[in-house]
Amino acid sequence: MRQVAIPNSLPGGKPPTPPPGTHRLLSIAGETMGTTWSLECFTPPGLTGDAVRALVESRLDLLVRQMSHWRGDSDLARFNRADPGAAVSLPAEFFHVLNAALQIAQETGGAFDPTLGEVVNAWGFGPPGPHPELIHPPGRWRKILLDPAAQSAIQPGGAILDLSAIAKGFAVDHVAVQLDSLGIGSYLLEIGGELKSRGVKPDGQPWWVLIEPPPGMPPAGEIIIALYNNAVATSGDYRRYVERAGERLPHTLDPLTAAPVRSPLASVSVLHADAMRADAYATALTVLGAARGLTLSDQLGLPAVFLLREDGRMRTLKSRAFQAMLDED
Ligand code: AMP
Ligand code: MG
């Protein structure tokens, strides 16, 4: 059975009128943040692919310089090295992401934890090199205090930020604003599996996105989403992992155990107007697992889909908000 999810923003599956003028399909792609990005868009006349690529790359580079966990010269690395009690001034985008990360940490009871830097490194998901003994006091993120007026954050001492579970989503939102400013009214933008769309295609169709079952697993009923001015993010154990003693360990870590999450959950996809929030929630719901994750999704009104491995088969669980979008055919 095929299931078609149509968010409320696209009532009854009837998309609005496409943008006027002669539009050309442009497909470009590249690498950033240790992963790939891709863009499909219909460009207005006069806008070249090179101009679009240059803008996308310059914005991505800016965000990498601010929030990379891999670069010693990023603003994030500067925060991580700061002395206990130091107020570290941050660029606007980094401040915005950290503010959202701390809010989502609060909302998810710490399942999303932006201070897992040393745990990420210890498990081999960060930069290579010697790493200090692994001690991760849960809830250290609570001690990071933000000052919006000064746009600064206080390093409580030993808080090692890693924003990898939210920064890709933010990058999607950030680049999307730039595409809007270029007058591109119809696009599908993706960074490392986090997607956002704008408008409809010239034929009036929305951008359709397939929620794929993990490689090697039988489809559990295909789910296709009409993505319209909306974002979808997926955290999955098959996208990035390390092998330890023959065991495949996912790169999502449980802040309580400071170890990779072990669960039958293969992936979680979350829809949200902001790719940044969809990204962070997808990671948090992976940590919580299907049962607690569904409860939280329903409390927050989040459209979320959980794919579980059960006896070699896939099982799909959907939050109430996701269920409400389904139009089965
Ligand atoms: P994502 O691809 O969005 O699922 O993010 C995964 C990455 O986020 C990992 O490679 C880690 O760097 C980091 N991470 C892992 N577990 C968590 C967590 N519980 N909260 C926040 N960040 C995490
Ligand atoms: Mg994420």
C-alpha cells in the first residue's frame, strides 16, 4: 500500500498556481559538513547556475567556519576552549542555533544534548586524535547561559559543544532564505538527508519526497510526502555508524549512557516548518525510541514517522499529527 502524506499547508492536495514566467530546471550538488548537499530549483530568467552555486557555497562555508566541530579555528572550537565562566561572543547564526538547541534539550528532557562533543569524539564520530577520558555529566547543557543582548554564551567549564544534530537543518533554512532572496520560487534543497521545499513546480505539482526504508529492508508501505514550504529531517542508524567488534553502532548517542543508542528503530523522520527543528527533533526521538518518542511527538504536535525492524520486517509507527496528513490510495 502506498501512503501519501499531505501537510495542512497544501489543503486537499490542490497546490496553488505556479510562479509565472519562463523557468528552467537547475540541479546542482556539492559537499559540506562531512556530507553532501543538493538543490533542484526552477530559476527565473537571467539567473545562472554558477551564481546560485556561488551563493549556496558561500553561505555553507560561513556556517562551517562558525559551527564546525572539526575545525580548530571555528567559533564553536573557540567556545569549547574558553575558560570556565568566560562569556564568549558568538556570531548571529551560531547564537540562534545554540539558543534553539538548548530549548530543544529542555523540551526533550535532555535526549537532545548539544554538549556531547567529547562523547562523539570518544566513539569515533568526531575528529581523530587523542581524547580525554570519557566523563559526561548529563544535563551539563543546563549550565550554558545565553545573553541575547550581548549575543554571548557562558562556558560553564568543560562544555564541549557539538551541533552536528541540528546544524545541517539550520543550514538548510539559512540557504533557503538566500534562495528566496534570489527570487527562486520553487526548489527542493537537501543537506545530508534534511530537506526543505518552497513553492510548487511549473506544472503545479508540489515537490514529492519519499521516506525510504533502510537499505536491504523490505518496504513497509511506501510513504510519500508532498513537501510544500515545509521541511523533513531523518535520523537513521544506517546513514552513519562505526563498526566495533563486528557490531554496527549508530552515531546517535544516548546522553544518559554516553553510548550509541541501541534499539530496533531504523529511522525517524520529522516534519516541521523549520529544517533546524526537524533535524534536532529527529535526533531526540531516535534517542527516546518509538514508545517515548511517539508520546513526545503527540505532546508537541509533531508529525513524525518511526521505522522499526521487527523480526526481519519493517514496522511503521506514526504520530497523531502525521496520521492526520495521510491520504491513503
Ligand atoms: P543527526 O545526523 O542529525 O542524527 O546527528 C547526529 C550527530 O549529532 C552525531 O554524529 C553526533 O555528532 C551528534 N549527536 C549524537 N547524539 C546526539 C544527541 N543525543 N543530541 C545531540 N547531538 C547528538
Ligand atoms: Mg538531527
